[in-house]
Amino acid sequence: MDNQKIVVANFKMNLVLKFEIENWLKNFLKYKQELSSVNTRIILIPSALNALQFIEKFKNIKTIFIGLQNVFWERKGSFTGGVSSATLKSYSGEYVILGHSERKKYFGETEEIVALKLQNITKVGLKGVLCVGEDIMEKKNDLTKQSLVRQLDVYLNNFPQGQLNKLLICYEPIWAISTNKPTNPPTADEIMTAKLIIKKFLVERYGINLAEKIKILYGGSVNQRNVEEICFSAGMDGVLVGKASLVPAELVGIIRKVEGK
Ligand code: PGA
């Protein structure tokens, strides 16, 4: 596996007004030159309504890729309100976040739905940022391993092996997401343990050669102060950043740390 690190910015449903997104773009683009020459793969996931604008703005910056926070599991048809993965692909978008706990909590997404969506985006040629993580009860009851394995087992059922290199798996303990106000974020040891659980699952299912191609990220209250510990002490291939990505200077600070600067 190459050692390129990944930083995914998940805006969620923030920066909702036109001037807010324009300000964000203006401030982020102040770092355009620096961002164009990083080794890190930067994946920006704005709201669906802003995605095409982002694709246009960043089309000449080779280090930056754009994605969506959700798509429907069918590519086309009478599905009022659905967003099509094929549309994102045809506009040269690249990624879709899947399995996020907020999609499950507020939009009723089940693990089976996540699996359908993953199959759909793979068919149209998009890449997935697949979130897996335990909730607070599972953590308290020492069920993290069972929870991660269960989710991976459902999500990757019927997943074509040839597409595994298009997958980013993100370990995101639900209790550690900033809006859930974690008292103690997971330690580097806990994050690394989760990574090993995921790796072991992948090695058992696909063999070491394929498993090694899949990058594993961490998400949950990532900021400039903890990102080095996550990427270097816990050995993650990158991070999924929510709240901190809303401030361009903070996101750039995270990218710098990931670059080892
Ligand atoms: P956070 O969000 O960085 O604000 O904790 C991460 C996420 O939920 O993707």
C-alpha cells in the first residue's frame, strides 16, 4: 500500500447560507498553492447543493477530491428526493460517505441499506468512505469488537473484491463524535486496537494482499492538537474531520500536521 495520508472533511449540514460557503471557499483558497503541492489526498464533502460548485472550484487542484454525504441506493428512477450516485460520477465527483451514525440516527438508515448503497456507488464507479464504530453502550459493555465485525460483515456482504482498493474504512466511535460531547476521546491504544480488529476482519475475508490495499482512517473530534497522535502514534492512514473542517485555517492546520509539518 502506498503511504499517502487522507483527510476527509465532512461539513454535515453546516455552512448552510450562501455567504457562509462563499466565505469558507475564499478562506480555504488562500492556501491554494500550498494545498496543490501536498502529498495528502484531501476529500471535501460539502452539502449536496454545494457539491457541483466545489467540483468546479477545485477541478484544477490535483490533491483535492469532492464527494457527497449521501446518495440513494438506486441509480435512477421514481424516487422523489433521491440523489443519484450516477450524477455525482458524471460531474467527476469521487466519494460518498456511507454508514455514518447520523444517517442511522436521524434518517433511519439500517446496516442493510448501507450495504445496498455501497454496492450502488461501486457499480457507478465512485469510492466509499465507509464508517464503522461502536456506540457508548457497546463500549461500556466491551462489545466494540463484536460491533465492528457485525457492521463490516453486513456492509461488505457481496462487495466485489476487485473494488476493495476503492474503499476507505473509517473507524468512528459514535460516542467520540464532537456533537456527542465525549469526555475522554479514545486513546492512541484504543484506536490502534480498533484498527487491528478491522484489519484482521479484512485479512480473514480477503487475504493479506487485498486487505493491505484498504486504508483505515479515524473519525471523532479530530483537531490540530490530536491529529498527529492519531496518524502517527495510532498508525491511522488519515482522518475524517467534522466540526474542525468548518474553519478553513483549522482544516489546513490538520493537513499540515498530517504532512508532518
Ligand atoms: P467531528 O465529526 O469531527 O465533529 O467529531 C466527525 C464526523 O462525525 O464525521
